[in-house]
Amino acid sequence: MSETSPKASAVESREPLSPAFDRRQRIALVIIVVAAIIAGLLAARYNPLLTHAASREGSEIDALFGHVFGVAVAILVIVEGSLIFVIVRFGIVARSEARGVPIRDYLPLEILWTAIPFMIVTWLAVRSYQVMVSIGTVSPQAYVVEVRARQFAWEFDYPGTGVSSNELHIPLGRQILFRMHSADVIHSFWVPDFRIKRDVMPDRITEMEFTATQLGTFPLLCSRLCGVGHAFMRSNVVVQTSDDFQAWLTQQAKAQSSTTDPAAYGRSLFAKYGCSGCHTLSDAGATGQVGPNLNGIGVRAAERVPGQSAGEYIRTSIINPNAYIVPGYPANVMPQDFQQRMSSQELDGLVNYLLMQQEP
Ligand code: CUA
């Protein structure tokens, strides 16, 4: 019998690797694996997808992300490299009817491609858990800042100082513990440069902590769609040295308690109550677009409602925002609880401040 019987072919298919791979092709496979390891290590070390993290927690998260990214790049090189190799080595030759040898199973390979992913996934789970524990540990020396989110502004209280601000100032190198609460809907506190994001809820207090490791100003965003002004619900985190931070607190405490400088007092109220989140007012450095522009409101307010003084119009517009809606702006956007939240001294201070805005 010169012809190969069907039985003989089946036996042949049990040992597919030895006839398929000669010495040159084994070298090609080794090159693919070495290239994958080098590419993975480079990707993990010089991750091009991320900027430099500006917090201790962010650096740990980036290191973990680098490991995941490195493994992913190595797998990509192995899969794509093997694919190209197999196409070149086993691709159907033009005008050939050959189908190649059918391979049914190959136990060593199956053990290998089960064991390696298992080890990778286990290692990543352990690393993730370590990072989670590390960044979630609150030091007893942490500095507490209270965060209040509302449509569409951030408000930060520094307990024990009487200072509130809608720009977040924090000292460098000290862990900050944020206790967060929302006055209305769900918002989300996000500082991309710190790699930290957490929801701020109306029915509970959520906590979050981080330690800034770089001086400077970083954008702070709301990352949950919370209404028409969501895109404007932005602020800044200003990281200062401990001395500069204390000086800022002292200066704010003075401006926010004193009535000797009505403009500074009014400006601090404008910030404290989040007015700058929605309105433009040059004197306060505010550029919000959700509500009417308040430049020159001190002049315009007198002409709005016949028989009503500018002061009365402004006061009514603060405590009962739906009383007069400026054409082109939506109703029910401005909070309607300022009368409950502001002391009468604060309300007077804010009305006086807005009356001072004479420049259009
Ligand atoms: Cu608050 Cu989006």
C-alpha cells in the first residue's frame, strides 16, 4: 500500500508541532516573545497615555495602570506577532488545494495558555488590592475639608476657621480628608491630575482623601451630568506650601467676617454661595454663563420693575429667583433657599455688593 490510510492521517495529527516548526521558525517565535517582553516593559515604564500624577495616591494608581498597560502591550505583540507568523508560515499558497494538518488538541500548549493568564490576573488582583488599601487609608493627622456641591457650584468649608471658598486651597504634602455632601442632585468630585473621583450624594456623606505632591493650580470638575449648568461646574484646586495656605486662610477669615470692607465681604459671599458658578461678574472674577451677566447690575436693577428700587429688585431676585426671569434664561435653575441659608447680615452684604456693580 503506497497511499496513506485515513487512520494514519489521524495519528499524524496528534503530533503537529514537530513537522510544522523548523529551526528558523522556532527562532521567529523566540523573537516574538522577546519583542513582547521588551515592548511590555517599555510601555509600563514610559506610559505615554498619562500625564504626571500630582498626588501620592495618583502615583500609585499610575504605577498599577502602567503594569496593566505593559501586560496588555506584551499580549498584543504576542497575539499579533503570532498571527502574522502563522499567516506567513501556514497561509494557503496560491493555486494550492492544501488545507494543512488538522490539529485537535495539544495539552502542553493548553496548560501554558491557561496558567499564564491565571498568574497575570492573580498578580493584578493582589496589586490592585494593595493599592486600594494604601490609597484608602486615612491618617489621623489628615486635614479635614467639607465639600458642598450644588447646581452648579462647589463650596469648600474649612472647619474651625469660619472660612468658605469656592476655590479649593490645600497645603502641599499633607493628607486631606474630604467630607462631601450634595444640596440637591448627585454630583461627582473629580481632579484628573490627582486621579481621584468620587460621587457627592444628597442623602449621605461620602469621603475621599488625597495628598498633593506638586505645587500649582489644577482643574476640578463635576463628572456627573447634573443639569443645565453641569459643564460650568468647574473650579480649581490650588496647592500651596503650608505657610502660604495658612496665610490664605487668615486673609479669607478676615475678608469673610469683616464688614469694614463691603466690597471684599461681598466678593467673599459671592464666592461662598456659589453665585460665580452661574453668573459672570468681572469684579469677582466670575465667568458663569448659566444665569444673567451681573456686570452693571447696580444700574440696570433700578429700571427692571416700575416702582421698585434697585436694592429691592436684587434682594427679591436672590431670595425668590423665579419672581422675575430675565428673558432668554430658564426658570427653576437658581437655588430657592438662599433666605434660609444666608444670615440677614450676609443677604444685606450681598445686595450692597451687587448695588456697587455700576460698570457694564
Ligand atoms: Cu454637578 Cu455635574
